[in-house]
Amino acid sequence: MADEDKQEAKTEGARRQGHCLCGAVKVSIGGDQTHVGACHCSMCRRWSGGPLMAIDCGTDVAFEGEDSIAVFDSSPWAERGFCTKCGSNLFYRIKQGQSYIMLAGLFDDIDGFSFDSQVFIDEKPDYYAFSNKTKDMTAAQVFEYYASSH
Ligand SMILES: [Zn+2]
Ligand SMILES: [Zn+2]
């Protein structure tokens, strides 16, 4: 994904723009990517300081300022990107297929975002709970889901 020749194939709706805290990294995702999910696993909580709130965007993601992105190899199946200048966390990327789960907090244009799923709900600590009505999956359900559909 180079800066200039980034794919403009998707045309449904305007793309949503986002950026890290310092602005060195700019991101855009398809305008129809509106489903925010939370992950309560211990790795996401350690990485983000709380539940990870993010949007599964598949491969429809474009970046500017890629030289300011560092990637941490967090597990055999995924890696996590962050801005080297300000430390903002940017994405969780599944190695197989290079699909992106983008952090919801990066985006300014949040019209239509809906928080509708929570994963690793069985790893959620007791000190917080969301009141949103969501589809919840335990760790075992998540692994079963990905094993059967990916
Ligand atoms: Zn930054
Ligand atoms: Zn997680």
C-alpha cells in the first residue's frame, strides 16, 4: 500500500478518515465499516489499557505515513501496529490474509458507528462492564468460529 497508488476501488460512501495522536500516521477505511467490537483478552487490555475497541475492516485499509508505523509480532497469528512518534495503537492485523482490525478511536467521523459485539467476554475483568446490547463470544467460541470460517 504505497501512498499514491493506494486502491480507490471501493466507492460506496465516502471513506472514513482517521489519524494517530500526533498525526504522523493517517488511515482511511471503507465508509461502510461501522461495526465496533470490543476485545477483553488480557493481551488487548495490556496493549491498550482497557478493552480494545476496534473495527474489522478486512483489507480495505489505506495508510499515509507508513514510515512511522512499527509492528509488534504479538502471536503466531497476528501482529499489532502503532505509531513510533506518539505511541498511538493503530491496528491488530491477522497475518493470514493481512486483514486489519482498526482501533475505533482513530476516527473522527464516527457517524453510524455501532458497538455490537464483544469477544473474550470470559476474560473480562469484573471492574467494568458495558451496558450495550451486544453479541458476546467466549475465547473458546472465538477460536471455534475462526477455525471453522477461516
Ligand atoms: Zn503518531
Ligand atoms: Zn484481544
